[in-house]
Amino acid sequence: MLDGITVLDLASVGPAARASRWLADYGATVVKVGPVPAQAGVQIAPPFHAYSAHRGLKRVLVDLKTDGGREAFLRLVDGADVVIESFRPGVIDRLGIGYPALCARNPRVVLCSTSGYGQDGPHAAWAGHDLNYLGVSGFLACSGRSPDGRPPIPGATVADSAGGGMHAVVAILAALVRRASTGAGAHLDVSAADGMLALMALMVDEYLATGAPQGPRSGLLTGRYACYDVYGTADGRWLTVAAIEPRFWANLCEALGLPEWAAHQTDDAVQDEVRAALAAVFATRGRDEWVALLAPLDTCVAPVLEVDEVVEDPQYLARGAFVTAKHPVHGTFRQVAAVWAGSGPVAADQEVRDVGVTDTRALLRAAGMGDDDIDGLLAVGAVA
């Protein structure tokens, strides 16, 4: 779908790297722009398998603090559609590659600046990671608590992925659609904290409109009622129950032999009793027995799968959710395929490259730079 779109990604990890991964899955040509070896420590080096082992991505190394390296990067910008960066606010301007500089070279370019808290505001300069953005958005406050009242550490980097990476992808695609009619690029200010606020809108909007306190078990979607909870089973495993609609709840009560609770789905006075009754019944059989019995009966029951079960789950396997990759150093391993709707299939076997392999010469040559000039930049370490 994004064939013909070229993306330059200056990030190594985090929301920006997730965004460029997904843009590549949709067909964009993504070029990872990293520092030359002498400055390799300025970026986090992710594990070889992270971000789908950079399958299908190209790589160029430049020293943006040198005139030659900066000019090499700007040559690439001349033919690019999107540039993604995740430096602290103000850094790209100091490097001479801020939006005015990019726009002067390519007025159609879309610059996507990803950060924790945005390019302005009192927290713009704060350092942070996923857990911080989950904290400031209300996400952790509305999640379940440990016995001492401590909010949980989630099992997925929701802020990096949905709050930041998906936020960036949506913004970039919208900017490209607008560019198609106006011809103008854009500078996008993508904040992971802002993205998390958008994801928390159901709870935040309810508070703003009604003043109702929000938190664990304060509402239907945070476990207030027994019909939306997690239950243990006889084999020490867990089930998710999300029987929100009354008919699904009635089906569940009937299947569990608890028809007396069907009329009390949202009766706050008896929720502890209802929850205890469900827990007692679920504790009589193993997880998979319950799934086999209840899932076909429109009860909104599903298993809590461990990761090693996820990768063998028949539903995911039937939908081609995993592919095999072959790395020259680390050998053959499986990885998540392109799974977003419309992203298209990924070849069953993927040849992925070692991080040390670059496309610098080929990319600069395609950008119009002569071999003598490229050799000169390589000789002084401005590119690698």
C-alpha cells in the first residue's frame, strides 16, 4: 500500500522504531539512519531479534555532527517522503537537520518528531520510558493493584507501541494524504504521553463529564462487575471473562449452573457474592476444559495464554501470524509477521541481515552522489 514511499528513520528503539517497522510492513522503503561506528554508543543497540530483526529495511551510517555527514543525510532527504526522529526537543535543530532545513531541501517531506512528552510544555525536556507515560496518563491508576495497592507493570509496552508508534503511523499517513492534495509536507509532534491520553479517553471523558472517580473496579471496564474479570482454574491457569452484554452474561450463568445470578449482572450490592460463585465453579475444572465448553456458547470467555502458548495457538497459526527468519550469525528463528489489516503477507522465509551490513554507498549513489565524493566521506568517517 505504501509502495513508492521512502522513510528515513533516525531512531534505534522506541515508538519511532515501531512506527518505521509498521510502515515497512505496509510496503514503504525504510532506511535506518544510524551513527558511524565511532559514535555507536549514542544509540541503544536493540537485540538482533527486535523490531522483526529489521527485515526488509536498509541501513546507512552517518556522522550528523560533520558537514560531510550532514550533507550526505540531506542528499537522502531530497528524495525522501518521511523522516522520523526521536531526539530530545531541539536537538535536530542544533544538528542542522530541523524542519526548516529539511523543508528547504524538500518542501514535501513529512518530519515526524517522536518524544515522551512532546516538543513543548513544562515536561518536554524530561527523560522517560514506557512506564512513565503509562503513569502520567492514568493508565496505571485505572489498572489492577497488588495487595499493597501498587499499580502493576504491564506485560506490554503500551505507550511505546500504541501511544507512540501507532500514533506516529496514523499521523504520518494523514500527513501523506493531505500532501497528496496540497503538495506540502508537515512537521508532526508525536508525544507518547499524548497518545496514552487518547487511549484513556473513555475513563478521562467520564470523569470530566460526571466527576465520577476512576480506578480499579470503578467501572465496567476496570472490573467493577463479576462479568468482566479474570478467574483462576483448577490447573493453576486463568480465564478472561468479558460478558458485557446481558445476553452473553445470561449464557455464561446458564452454562455454569448459576442461573440465579443472571438478573444481577450490574447489582453492586451482590457483586462480591457473584464473583465468589463464579470463582468457585471455575476452580472445579482446568482452563482448557472451560474454554472448550464455554467459548462456543457466546459467553465471551477466552484463555490467558502464556507466550509459549501464543506462538502455537491455532488461530494465530491459521492466520499466518508468524514467519521464519534466517540470520547469518544467530541462525533460524521465528518472528511475528506483518499482522496489521491490509499490510499484506510476508514471505514465509525471511533473510535478515547482520546489523553491521550497510547500504550507504548504494543509497548515496542513488541520491546522486558520485563515487569519489562517497569515497571521501568514507575516508574521513563522515559516513560508514
